[in-house]
Amino acid sequence: EGLAVHDIDNINTYVNDKLNEMLGYTRDEMLDRPITKFMDEDNQTIILREMEKRQQGESSKYEIAFIHKEGYPVYTLVASTPIIDDDGTVTGSFGVITDITERKIAEESLRQSNEELDAFAHTVAHDLKSPISVMMGFANVLETEFVHMSDNELKDYLHSMARTSDKMITIIDELLLLSEMRNIEEVDVRAVDMAGV
């Protein structure tokens, strides 16, 4: 775990090797500097609010993103505790910092996948609802009017229902093909004759 100790002004007075490794800075680059120097403005606001709790003697856990020396975010879970002297005065805080970047990336990937799945389900529902509505329309007409219809009219309605069924089967086959394609790890890429297509 990364470890950091800050004085009452949020200046780093101690950082361990793991925190240096996590953020890409040397100990000298981190010591005697405010912890807020290693994060963006939004996260500075979060940590300053948390530091106010520390000054009131409260411990807490919170998520915060640091900025790695190379410029990318490092998502962390911080468990912070106030340091209190013998007189009961808060003199700083001690933080245990856990890198949760992989988890946050996985959560974001899952969120995007869920959004894609929702959009996909909406599209599929729309694409299948249309031919089903057409089939139901034909079926309702046939149910009430087939006695009064000529053989040619019946044949036309049944032909239209068959075409609509074919359309639904095509949509379902394409969905199954898409499902198979999503599981393919390697794709053979080659030029396509678009004019021919």
C-alpha cells in the first residue's frame, strides 16, 4: 500500500516507496509539497474537503484520482486518519493509499458495455416489433375477413405474411451472426471490391 503523512497544512512529510512507484515521482519530488500538487482541480476539492474532516479529528475512506508523473490518472482508495498529539491537537494526517485503477477501468468498460447493450436491445426490439406488427395486422384481417376474401386476396395476404416472417428470420440470423463475430479475437483483414459489393 502507498503510505503518506501530511502536516496540518496538507504538506507531505513522509511518503513510502510504494506511493512513489504508484505515482512515478521520487521521494524528493513529493516531500515538502502539498498533496494537492499531484491531482487535478476536481480531486483537489475532494481532498481538501476530506482534510477538513481530519482537522476535526475524523477518519474516513474516499476515492481520489492522482495524476501520474507521465500524465495519466491513478485511481485510488484512501483510508485517512488524523494524527493527534498529547494535547488533543490535530497535527496532520496519515493515509493508506490503494491503487484501484484496474478496477475503475473495468467498471468504466462495464458501464460502456451496458450502454451499448441497452442501445442494442432497443434497436433489436424496434427492428423486430415492426414486422411483428405487420404480421399481426395481416392475421387480424384474415381472422375477421377471410370468409369474404377471394382466393387471390388470401394468397396475397399469406404471401405477405411469409415475406414478413422471412424478414424476421433474417434479422434473427443477423443477430446470431453478430453475436458470433463479437467473440472472434482475430479478424482476417483484406481488401474488398466495393464496386462488386
